[in-house]
Amino acid sequence: MLYDLLLKGGHVVDPGRGIDDVADVAVEGGRVAALSTGIREASARKVLDVRDAIVVPGLIDFHTHVFERGTSIGVRADALLAADGVTTVVDAGSAGAGNYRAFRTYVVEKSRCRILAFLNIAFPGIFHGTTPDLRIGELTDVRVCNIAAAVQMVAEYPDLIGIKVRANFDGGGTRDAVPVLLARRAAEEAGRPMMVHFGAPPPLGEELIPLLRPGDFLTHVFRGGSGNLLGGDGRPVPQLVEARGRGVLLDLGHGARSFSFQTARAMLSSGVTPDIISSDVHAICINGPAYGLTTTMSKMLNLGMPLWDVIRAATWVPASALGRAEELGTLQTGTPADITVLRVEKGRFPFRDAVGEELIGERLLRPLWAVVGGELTPVGVSQ
Ligand SMILES: [Zn+2]
């Protein structure tokens, strides 16, 4: 039998299976067919020499906005595949119950990369424009938070992950916890987790955190400026530490305004690491400061998070959180062949956070190739 594709000689990092070693990966019929050393080149129709690279499970960007043309902040999902080698993107509530079907038909079903989504508790999703005069949040009138419509949509599309709420000034809401309570009720009725975005107050992040349940996601945990999650002593607020202890998952969600090196350093030195590294890439930050997932991962690497943990936070942890660890986020034989090939480059690389601080890093994760559903594609190009 001939394999369709053989990735030869790469350093495989598969945290879900505990693999951190040189190995060959063979793909056949869109699935991972073998992972071992010494698979012969003659056994594959196509061989890719990846000796200078690391081979990881297909990257999952857990927080993006890819409702292109349906929302003004939407970017093209397949552009994230082309640029970053991301094989699964999670849309964090661009669409609500009022337009999710369109997102499904015109984006999810037409994209090469896998797209999963949170449903916005706001019926119209994120409808604001990209200019300040049109930054009118989706919660300006809280009546758009319709629980029944959201629950019905999850019943119609059971692969929806859960409910998203932008619970602060960005969402333009009532400036209290009401939208989060409504999102939580919808999530409870649908039997799903929720993702809570906090930001510039009101309300303060620490007022919202106690409302999250185990398995819910708090995003933008390393934001800087007003409303960050550091106390006056420069340490993580106790609500964050407590939430982490009871199983609330922390998502990085870089975005345009939600990542600060200073906050990240303080969190990391207090032992608070992000469970999930995500870019929150959208039209306002795709050309900086977020750029995409591998840039965000590189930032964490240069802040001292070990490579193994960085890969884990963009593969195994999000796949497990999605309840899809049997098929995504691993190179287990028999799973769909979603694979990303990266090179860890050494040099001097400037990075910028969302509040304007520059960091000169010594390592950069450069995406080289992706395999999606068994098909090889060169990546690392912007489209
Ligand atoms: Zn977002």
C-alpha cells in the first residue's frame, strides 16, 4: 500500500499523546495512517522533507472573527489557514441567532479549513462598523439578548460550541452583568459552555468572573490598561485564581486591545498561564498588532512559556475543551489528517502588544506547511 503523503524526519510535538521526538508521519485517505521512525520514502506517493521543522497537530485558533462580508470585522477563514497554517478556526460569536444560518451557508460550508463557532447571545451578532463613529455595540438594547432564539439555534445546529457574550463597554450594553446572566441562562438551557469577553469597564472583569461556571471560557485574560485582571499589588485578582481553580478556562484572545506584555509577565510570574492561546484576529487587528495565531504563540514563547506548553495551548487543550479530542488536536493514527509544520527560527524579532510595548524576541514560529483533511498546502503567506 502507498501512503498519499509522508512528512519525513520532522520533530513531532504532540502534547495530547506525550510525543516530543523525531518521527515520520504518514497520511492516507485524509487520515493519519502512521507515526513512527524509519517509514520508507518509497512507501509514499509524495514525500516532504521536514527535517528542519516541527510537526504538530493542526493548529486551532480558538478565538477569531471570520464572518467575512456578513460583519464588517470579519476576515476570510482560509486566509488564516494560508497565513498561519491554522486548520481549525473558532468564530467567537460574530453571528447571532438572526444570521447564523447565513454564516453557516456562505462561510462555514464554503471554507477549506474547519470552522466551529460560538453563537452570540445578541440576535444580530456583532453588527458594528470598524470606524469609531460606527462602534455601536450589539448590546445597546438588551432586548436583542433573546434566550429562546439562541437555544433554538443550538438545537438546530448541535455542533455550535456554546454562547458568546461581550459583556462590557465594547458590547455597548447596560454596563452591568445582565447580558452575562442572559447568556448563562441560554447556555444552561442549551447545555453548552459560554465564552465571556470582558474589557474596559464597566463592568469590571472581577465582577463578572464569579458568574462563569466550570468549563466556561473567559477571554482576553492578559489585557492591559483599565479593567485588566491585576490587583493593586500587581498580582492576579483573587477572583481569577479562584475561577481557574474551579475549572474556568482562560483564553488569551489577543485582538486589537486585549493583550499586554506587562500583564502577561505579571500573570506568568504568578503561575497564571493561559489554557488556550488564540489570536482574536479580525479586520481591525489582522495587520497588527495581533496578525494571527503563530505571532501570538511566538509572543508567549518569548515571554518564557515553554514551546511544549505553547503548542499544547493551540492544539490539545482547545480540542479537549471542544469535546473533540478524539479527532482534533492530536496526531493519533486514524484521526483526520490536520497537521501544521512550523520552523522555530532564531534571531531578533520585534513584537508589539496591543498597548504599544515592543519586545525583541529571539524565537519566531514560522508556519511552513499545513495538511487539511489530508491535503498538503504551503502556508506562511498573506492573502
Ligand atoms: Zn473577539
